[in-house]
Amino acid sequence: MTTPTPRLILETLLPHLKVAAAYAHQIQSRLTALPDKQSGDNFFAAALTDADLSIQSLVEVVLLGTFPEIRFYGEEHEQSRNTKYFRSIELGSQDDYLVTLDPIDGTRFYLDGHSNYQIILSVLNADDFEAVLAISPAQNIYYYALRNEGAFSGTLDMKLEDCTPLQIKPDTKTVLLGWGMSELAPALKEQYKVIDVATDYSSEIQIPNLNGILSGDLAGAVIKAANFIDGAALAFIAKEAGLIVTTLDGSNLPPLNTCQDYKLPGLIVATESVHQHLLGEHPTFYEARAKINPLR
């Protein structure tokens, strides 16, 4: 079995993902939510639409027709008619890549008519990401990164090779707190504008999502856990673009094959100065962080 390179996987799927992006943008104003997923009290994770299922089906068809031996894990794998045709949905051994897909990252944003949703496709190795492609259909932009090759951005009419290096230079002191991190907000509000998705989300007024770290709308983000298909993938792009990405105690990220349930532990993704401040010069934040059970 010949394994396609991560770049070849991105190059092959990009034209189809651009079609998926046009489709997602076209139907956004006309769709309604399907019955919610079972995701506890996280109303972001609970949202599901026709676009999620349709885009995943499109990617599955392309993969099975082009790279039939590839491993594939899609967010909606439990509802897909194609999951049974893939060799595996799990991480493989080194260099036996797993392709993952979040067909609509930010489905709640998408349902409410906001523009900062994305289609995220990743190529995972046993130890780390090899490549990530994140398309923002409503903003006519996409980002991609290849392991140790940097991160790039371009408009949807551009090929991979036409994109330019991604330079993240936020002109802001805004920090995003992901779901379940509200306890950290009081420790940060004196020096940062804090956006807490659990309390600040609005269906009428758009707030930054985690992908705001790539556009420069955020100087940092603190998330409780990072799913391979979305948060961890965006963190990989940010890291390749020069931002600092660590666990919540400042440690290096663990190898993917040591993680459970397709997710990394909690992450800090930030510019160097913000990251250093949060970890080394902000004792109140440190104390608040230590109270969150998953970080102990």
C-alpha cells in the first residue's frame, strides 16, 4: 500500500472542499437544525445541520474514490452510510495517516447566520498533525499548514502554492475562554478583554470563535480540551504560524496516540508575550486554573 503524502491529500481534496464551501455558504440562510447530538449542556457541540452531513458525505466519496485505503474519521461517522467502507476510523501506526473532518466547525455560529464557521480537514500521524486545511466559506479565505513547513493563507480562488505565509500580528488584547473555562475570567479582566463563549455568545452579535486566533482577532485562547477535528487542528495552524501552543500548565503537547477520545488536553494558544504572562506573571490566573478539575 502506497500512502499519499499529506500535501497530495490536501491538493486532491481542496477543489472539492471549495465546492463544499460554496454549498455551505449558499444554503446557510435557508437551513434548519436537525435533532441535537447528545452532548450534555454544551449547546455549541449539540448543533447539527444538513450541511454537516452533506459535506462529510462529499469528502467520504472523494476519499474512497481516490485513496480507498486511507483511514478516515469524520465528526458524523456514527450517522454516515460510508463509515463501514473505510479501513479504520482510528489513528494508525507511524506514517499510516488518519484523515479527519469537521464538516462545519462552529455549527451554532453557522445556524445563527454568523460568518466565522469553517470546514476543517486534517491529516494526522501517530504522534502529531501532518497537515490541516481550514476553509472559511463566508469570508472567502482558507488557511493551511504542513508540519515543519509553516502556515499559509489565501482566498478561495487560489491554489495551495499561490497562498502566502500566514503572519499573525494581533492588534488586540482579547483573550477567548472556551466552554467550561468561565472560572478564569475574573483573573484576566483587569488586563485583557475577555470573551467567554459560555456567557458572551449571542445569536445576534458575532463574537470571535477559536479561529479568530488565525485572523488576528484574538491575542490568546484558553480551551478546556481540544478535539483533534477542530480545536487541536486550529492550534496546529497557529503553532506553524509562530504562536505558542502548550497545555494549560505550559507543557509540550502529548503525542496524539497517547490521547483519549480523539482530543488533546486543555490548551493555551497565544502570542509569546500573552502566553508568558498567563503562565509566569499572572498568579491569580494560575490559582484559578488550578481549581478546574481536568487540569489537576
